[in-house]
Amino acid sequence: MIENWPRTPGEAVDLQETLRHQVRTETPLTRQPRFVAGVDVAYPIAGQTVAGAVAVLDAATLNVVEIATATAPTAFEYVPGLLAFREIPVLLAALAKLSVRPDVFVCDGYGVAHPRRFGLACHFGLLTDTPAFGVAKTSFIGTHGPVGPERGDHTDLVDGGEIVGSVVRTRRNVKPVYVSAGHLIDQAGARDLALRLTREFRLPETTRAADHACRAALKAD
DNA sequence: GCGACAG
DNA sequence: ATCTTGTCGC
């Protein structure tokens, strides 16, 4: 499946249209997550080598359990809606070096809140056959009403008449984040987990750990 | 038709 | 995504 990775936007869109039907977002988490992993990719100012990281944290304590990184040449240009084709290769390379099996992945970006309902979190969850959802820092698609000022306040992200995610306030009076289910987890579950993984910062500890790890890996390369 | 557009 | 100084506030 990863051996026939798309090389052009046209091929990528076709693959998304094909795989989107396999996504399961009505499914609550099968078991309570013990290992939660954040995944992220860092890019160089110039050049084609990118670094990816998978940071596994204990869901209860949020302590880092294990971190794996990898570098790889990025073959796909950035195109809104096709982010997965740019990041998944190096993320799978990093995942291959991991010894523990995460119970759920927290991706940097969107899940079903996507033009074709198949964002990075859907694709990554499908390829790993593991629950996954996305937490994005900026808006992409959809509209939403105002979000309350307190941590935990949230409102639906709507697109094309359907709820595709939640806009969640993770810290009082701080810009909210966008949470959307990816695969094998429902919207409420993704939202709850996103909040549980967030403490004193705007973003989940999982994505923060992955972010730091891939940046360090990029610099080291 | 003209913008907007995860990272 | 990435470059980039100082600065305001807890």
C-alpha cells in the first residue's frame, strides 16, 4: 500500500476518494488508551530532507514513554488537502523504529474535517489500523459559532451541513484548537482525549513532545 | 469569476 | 512549515 504512494496531486485525490469509505468515525474507542502518541514533521528552510517523530506518552501521567524519529526526502509538494502525502512516509519510518504499540495517535492537522473527509488523521489511522484524530492550530474548512472563554468550552465545526469536528478552548482566553476524528474514534472521544492531553499549554503534550523531537532530529541530520 | 486554503 | 528581537505578563 505504501509502495504505490501517489506522486501527483491527481493520483493523491483519487486515492483519497477510494479510501475515504473505509473510515470509521462513529466508533468509540474500543479500550481505554494507555499509550497515546503524538506525531509531527519538521521541515528545513531549504532542501528536501524532512524529519518525523512519534512521541509516546502514558495517558494517565503524560510522562514520555518512548520517542522515535526518522528523516526522509519529501517527494510531495504541499497542497492544501493533500498534507498526508507529504508527511505520512517519514512518519511511518519513525513508527517502524518504535517498540511500543500506541493505542491512539494524535495528529498535527485534521481528520474528517477535510474537503473529501479524509485528512491526515484518517489516512494515518487507516494505514496503521489504530485509532487516530487530529488537533489543528488554524482553520481549514467549515464554519462555527463563538466558543466560550473557559477551558473545555467547545462548539461544532460544520461543513456542508454536517458536523466534522469541534473547536475547543484548551486554555482560558487562549485561541482554540480544531479537533476532528480520524479513524476508529468518535468526535466526542477525540474531543475528550484532546482535553485530557492538554495541561498548561494550548496544545496536547503529545503533539508538543513530537514537535520538539522532530525539530531536534532535523537539526541533528 | 475571485479568494481561501491543515503543515 | 520556516526566518526572527524584544517584550509583556504570570
